Amino acid sequence: MLKLKGVSVFSEKPILVSIEGTKVSAVEELYSGEAADGKLPYISPGFLDLQVNGFNGIDYSLDNLTAEQVEALALRLAQSGTTGHMATFVTMPNERLLRNLALVAQTMEKRAAVKAAIAGFHVEGPFISPEDGPRGAHDKRYTRPPDFSLFEKWQRAAGGNIKLITLAPELPGAFEFIRAAVKAGVKVSIGHTAAAPEHIALAIATGAVCSTHLGNGSHAQLPRLKNYIWEQMAADSLWAGVICDGFHLPGSVVKVIRRAKGPDRLFLVSDVTLLGGSKPGLYKWDNLDVEVFADGHLGMPGTSSLAGAAHLLDWDIARYMEFTGASLKEALSLCTIQPARFLGLDSTEYTAIAPGNPANLTTFFYGPADKQLKIQQTVCNGQTVFA
């Protein structure tokens, strides 16, 4: 039996969590004095990241991706307290996408640790704007208009695991695609778009429910008032994912997005990529040149464009509190309760620490002077995967 002791992020009281097999078997409230000296870590459900491209040399879009790499990636994310994520596939040749979707789906079926760690697939491209700026670091050669018959081939290869797709609603056929995807039970997110405000409004009316990394994947300059960012910020029905690493969005923008959306329509994503965790320097990522800068962010050399993210949620949570003044409890809800609500997950594993829940938990220390959460232990599927 595995036991974890810490201060619950929900009740703010010290608890002892007992784990048997893959489930929480008991939760015991402890004497409140045990938390007074600050020696107990916080204990939280493991974090749920809806946009993970890769990390530390592994990426879901690699042309030679292996099952061993898929499992290793899930374990490496645990160092940030992340126990669940959406495997995110960016713009790539169609043959490679079909292969990688099938590979990850098959690995989930064969390896329990991978199945427990992956909450579904997020396809971010190729149905995105080919324009510089909105396209971001995606490969222009493989961008294309939405095609639902093509998507159906992906979904078959993925074993039905595609739960979220990002597209640009100004592309030909976008609205027909949104209707078909929604009917098939797939959530549609607006992103990497150069759309006019009226296209955004129509996409929402047609069934789009989210903004992919709101504020990023956009032009460097926009019309002052009538633009696709304001339109998404003002849409009360749209959820928004935000990359809160301090490089993708200024703190003031994060603060405004929180005010516009409220914490009930917001979640944090890392958008971490292949080069996350790499040393500073120049790298080749497929046919793209990418620089890892000394401050940790990734960019395309000689431009102001970013190339995905390098930081994980343990860093982003601290930035969110710094930028907005939010409590630890609120910040953690954006990596647990809120993304679980968005996906419509039935399990309470991200919303409570309770007997019978899957044993996906993390313990950490955090103080106002810390730059990130100091993860102590991460348990995934009942097993300690980071300590």
C-alpha cells in the first residue's frame, strides 16, 4: 500500500491518502497542527494538460516515433506533476499523421501506463491558416482546407481517440467540417487563424467551443478593434486555453483574458514541444530552424515568432498566480477541474481526492518567492513515477 501525506488543495487541511492498486482506497483527515510548520507538501490531483506536442527530445509528430518513446514521454511529464495529457499532433505529412495516430492508439491498448496518461488526441493542424504569423511554426507545405472525409480516416487510425481538433474557420469548407465534427462528438477549437470577426462568430454559431492558445498563432499587428482576438475574448460560450509561461503572453494579457473568460471558461496548457528541456542553442526540428534561448523559450531565429513552448505546468501555474493575483487553488483548478470539465470527463479524479478515484496525484511545495512548484512526488495509475 502506498501512502501520501499533504495539505489538500481543495480543503486546505492535512490529509493522509492511502492507495491500493490503481485506486485511492482511503482519505483520512489529520490533526490541523501538522500543517502549521510548513513541512507538509500540498497534495493535488495530477495535472491535466490539453496540449502536449512533446518534450525532452520526443514528439508526437516525429517521423520515427516509437511505442517506447510514447511511454517515456508520459513518464517525463510526471516531473511537472502532470499525470494526464492530450497527445497533440501538429501539421505534418498525412502518411506520417496516420502512422503516428495509429501507433499511439495501439500503444495505449498495450501499455496500461500510457492508457492512464493520455486523455485523448488533439489534432492541431493541418486545417490552419497558411499565412505567416497565424501559422506559427507549423510547416506551410502541409497546411490545407478542412476535409471531413480525411478526418474520418484519421479517426479510424486513432481508434476513435481524437477528441479535439483545431482549425481556422476562414478556410473553405470550415463550417461544414465543424458541423460534421460536432455531430461525430469531436470538439472544435479555433486557432492558428487569420479570420475576420464574422468568421469567428459563425464558427461559434456552427459549434466551435474553444480557442486554442488564445492570443498566440496570430499576426504581429492587427486591426485596432475589429480582429479575431477581441471576437474570441468577447464570446461567452468559448472556452480558452492559454500558454502562461511568461513568453507567449505578457502578464497583462493573461490578466485581461482571465477577466474576460472568468476561471470557469479557462484552462492552462503548456504547448510543450520536442525541444522542451533542451540546452540553449540552435536546433533543427524537421525542416525548421529553432533556437532555445538562454531564458528557456523557443523561437525561430531572426524572427519574433515562437516555436512552441519549453516549460511545463509546474512553471505556468506559478506565472498565472504572479500575473493575476489568483490563489493557488484557482490556478490548480485550471490544470485539473477546468480541463476535465471541458473534455466532459466522467471521472472525479481531477476534481476531488476521494476513495475510489484513480490514483493520479502529485505532491509539491510552493511559496510566494518560488518561480515554480517544487514537485516532490507524482503517482500515476497507482505507481510512483517521479520522486
